[in-house]
Amino acid sequence: MDAHPFVHRFYASCLLPMRVCYVKNFLESVMSHRNYLQWIAESTATAWWHDSADPAELQRGIGNGAVGATTNPFLSHLALSMNADTWAAAVNKALSEHPQGERKAEALMRIPITHAARQLEPQFEKSGRRMGYVCAQVNPARASDRQTMLAMARRFHAWAPNIAVKLPATAAGLDVLEDCTAEGITATLTVSYTVPQVIAVADRHRRGLQRARSNRVEPGKCFAVIMIGRLDDYLRDVAHDRKADLSESDIRQAGLAVTKRAYSICKRRHYEPTLIVAALRGTYHMTELAGAEVIMSIAPPYQQMLVSDELACEERIGREVPVDVVERLSVLGEFVRAFEPDVMTPEEFITYGVTQRTLTQFYEGGWKLLENFMV
């Protein structure tokens, strides 16, 4: 990172020789004013994306180092509702062209998504198109419909060059991912909580890469999500229902154990997709993964905690979740399915308990609201 302008002026004004240690201490005192999010973005391999489609919130996130944006139908609807007056002309145009149904929801979602894409365009260009993406999610009710999801992906891709089409990590979604990659469409695989899903995403992306290269097409990039907090929430419910002898501390480390194992496998196998860790439930999800070559998706409330709290700026990705914690969690078959790399097939992903819960929430609490949106 370049030194602060004040540092340069300080050097220029010095008339007496200074000892190297004095200069070092001075530089550290200047740089220590960075908050935790800025430290993550500037001094570690970890990047972070803003989890919201609201323009003002996204701008604040960019100011603290965000280099992308994750959204879902709920967040798209929320941004549209909060900025209805500002976007009134665009909303009226969308409603006149698509007065009802699925295409109406798409047209409305396009407004906040493309606005975010323009905000992130500088990051997109500066990074050589590695970062600066905004996610646009296909209809959650279509998680098993290959043809419809692929058609949506092609339409979303045309909105802006820095759109990452959000697909579900189901068997159907994996098929669409391969096609998207082969056609040069960047995709984010969401509704994903497990090591088997991450591995399946990476393997199908590789097949798409091979197809793209054989056809001399620039392949689409891929981001593989782990919804870390949603996994913890689900396992907590399972543990309570089964009266399992697990503490809250154990449950809070379940998603971390799964994420660290998925990350280790991805590094060892040199997989191309970048992990996105989403659905945080506390600053510990950020601090315990600091230093990993992953993207953290952080909602505004957690951004505020990470800016305000006195958090130690240290990389913790190398700290394994204790073996005894993993052993206790393994009494839950649902944790084993998430943690072990080869216990679920892609055909089983849509039946994993938290998958249906999330798809329903995304549809009922987001996409359906867009379909019913009225001025």
C-alpha cells in the first residue's frame, strides 16, 4: 500500500537524520488508524463484498474496501423500496413493459443491480475484471428448472459486463453453471453450505472451462458460496430437536469447520473458483477466516461492528477448529453431510434440509414481493 500523503510531506520536511526504527514506528502510527475492514482489504489475501443493493450503503462499503456486491431477491426488493422516488422513472418503465409475473420481477431487479454494477465498475476495471462484480439471482422457485435458469442467466449477463449470475448449487444449477462457464457467463453458486457442494461447483466449472477453451471462448468466472451462518442456524435447530449434547460454542464453530475444510481442499486441488463466505452471524465468522484467499460477504450491520469493535488485526485462517469440537458435532448426521467431502451427491443437494428453507425464504420474502410490487 502507498504511504499516506502526510508521510511524504513528513519526509520532505525533515532536516535531521532519523533512525530507521523511528521512521518505522511513525509509519505504523499513521497506518494504525485503519479500521478492521480496511486492514483486511489492504493487508491480507482476504477480500470482502458488500451485502446489499442500496446505493448509499454500497458507497460506504466501497469506502471501507468493498470490491463487489452480493444481493438476493429480498435485498433487491429492499433497495427498490428505499429508492422508489429516485428510480421512479425506471420503475414506471419496467412496470409498463412487464406489468406482471416473472419478467416483471426481473425488470424491477435490474434497476438496483445495474446501478450497483455502475458503482463497482472502477473496481472491475482496476482489478483486471477479477473483482467488481454484483450478483443477480435467478428466480429461487426455478432451482430445478435448467432451461429457465439458463435463459435467465443469459439475460442477466447482458445487463452489464460485471454481473455474476447467482445460481443455486443444485444438480440443475450445476448443469447451468457448466453451460454458463462455456459461454463466458460469470456465475455465483449460492444456496450452498457444504464441502460436497463446493467440490461439485469447482468440478463442473472445470468442465465448463474445458468446453470454453476448446471453442476459443473466454470462459466465465465462478464464485462458490458457503452460507456459513445459515448452516449454523440449521444445525442448531437439528441439535435442539435431537437433544444433542452440544454447546452454543460448538454450534458456532460448525460453519467455520466446514468452511476451513472446503478452503483447504480447494487450495490443495488448485480449484479455480473463489470461495464467498456469506450469511455471517457475528464478527467471529470474519476474524476466524482472516487471511484466507476468500471473499467475505458482509451486510451493513456487521460492517459497522467490524469498523467499531476493537478487533485484533491478525490472520487466523491457519487455526484449525479443535478436533474435539468436530467430534462432538459429528453426532449430527447433518453436520457430517456438510463436513465430509464425499457423502452427498449433487442429486441430494436440493434435499439438504436448509436448502428448501432458504429457497422458500428467497422466493416468498423477495422474488414474490418483486412480482407483486406496486407504485
